[in-house]
Amino acid sequence: MSLRGAGEPSTASLKGKGSADEVREKFTQFVGEAFFGQMMKAMRSTVGKPAYFYGGRAEEVFQGQLDQTMAQQLTKDSASKFADPMFDRQFPQYAQAKPESGLNDLGQLRRQ
């Protein structure tokens, strides 16, 4: 089962449009901002308007901008933790191009 719609390009046609790092970065940005944006929207919907000190439409606009900025920051900080496994599953040809890092690189750091 594919998440791709009928009008969307295949992953084979995406290969020439950018490097694996660029595609992974854009995918992570999209997934993170969509996830955190919806999370902020859901959180705001659970809280009613205050009886006093309500700023009206201006406050709602500012709150929307604040939520967008917080979603972008949360995406930068932590979206790769759940977007990377999704990316590897959806785009296996790019996942193979991912450089290995982590504990394997520590073996190269030896004192001489």
C-alpha cells in the first residue's frame, strides 16, 4: 500500500530532483510542522476564551503566529526522531544513501 496519490510523482522521478539529504530535510520539515501544528491546534481548541483580558482577533492572529513559530522550533529540535523512520520506509532508495553515524564513528577516534 502506497501513501502516494494518483497524481503525485513516483519516487523514481524524485531521484533527479535533489540529493538524499535535501529530500530528507524537506520531508522532516513537512512531517514535523504538520504534526506539531496539528498538536498546537488541538491544544488550543481545549481551552476556552478568557472572561477578562481577551485581545480579540489580534490575539488570535498573534496566537496563530506563535503556534507556527513553536511548531517550526519543535520540528528543528525533535522531528527527526519520528520522521526518519517514516522517511526510510517511504523512500528506501534514499534511506540506503543515508550516511551511518553514531557509535560506529567512535571506533575511528583512537588515540595515537
